[in-house]
Amino acid sequence: MKVICPECEEYFDLSINEYDEGDALDCPECAIDLTVVVQGGRLKVKTEKQRILEEEDEFDQYYEDDA
């Protein structure tokens, strides 16, 4: 399965059989640290910064809904 690096926008192959949600890897082109995300049965990769920002947004939304 082809995925795109959010940093350098290069495409590279990942096997859905080799990677699970949360696995860490490096972009083969720019060597940035990436995290594997599974969405709708498809693999995506995100930078650590993107992953943390999304977790913070989910956390904030959870507490806003409780208020």
C-alpha cells in the first residue's frame, strides 16, 4: 500500500501485514520519524507533532462535551 510522507510528500510502500497502529518508522526519503495510523482499514503515516496535536484536540473535545 502506498502512503505519503506528510513532511517531504514522497510516496513509499507499507505492507498492511507488517505494520500495526502506533508503529514507528522513518521516511525513506527525508528520515523524519513517523507513526502508523489505521483509518478505515487503510494505513496512513503521521509525524509525531501531528499525532500529538490530534490527541490534544480529542482530549479538549471530550472535556468540552462534558461541560
